[in-house]
Amino acid sequence: MRIVIDTNIALDLLVFDDPSCAALLAALQAGELQWIATPAMRDELARVLSYRLVAERLARKGRDAEHVLAAFDRHVQPMQEVPPRALCLCSDPDDQIFVDLAVAQRARLLSKDRALLEMRKQLAALGVEVATQ
């Protein structure tokens, strides 16, 4: 199953080692799930990794942004082609990239972001399930 993971869940998975992401990580490692992402999603993650609080958290764990981006690259199947704009628009323009890819690929969208969670019904009508795990 193809999945699109937003930046918040990616941080939980790759930076914060959130226990609620253990099953997700296991499924990715076992090849049960295929995480797809565009270069813009990687750029968004890189930008967020530069935030002071995130950088401090990484430093306490002996990691840096390059370590996290390398982990991202290991887990992700990159989609080089920019997907077309979806018929529904997210209230947060920064999150539209996740909507567009999920709709174009009919992928499950994993997010804890309020703007994306509020789109559940709209996205379901387009064949996309939005879930928090």
C-alpha cells in the first residue's frame, strides 16, 4: 500500500522516535507500506529540521539534519514528477503538496495536522483515506 506521510508524522518517526510510530516503522522496513514523497516534501522536512527546537532535540540525541534526511531517503520512494493540483484545496498552503500527491497516487495520507484531518470527507470522496497512524 502506498502512503504519503506529512512532516509532523515524519518528525515523529525519524526525529522524536515516537512509540506510536513503531508499527509504521516496522511496516515500512518490512516492505508492507511504500512511503512515497516528492522533492518538495523532502525540502519541507529539511526546513523544519532547521527550527531551533528540533535542532536542539536532534543534538541531544547525537544526530543532525543530514542523519534524518538520510533516513528519509532510505525509507522513501521518490516521485520526481510533480502531481497535478487536487480538486480540493487545503486551508494550509504548505500542506497542499501532501494532498496533491495522495490524490494523484490514490495513497493513504498519514497526518496529525488539523488542516489535513479536516479534509477527511473531501479526500475520501476522491479515494484517499486520511489517518493518524
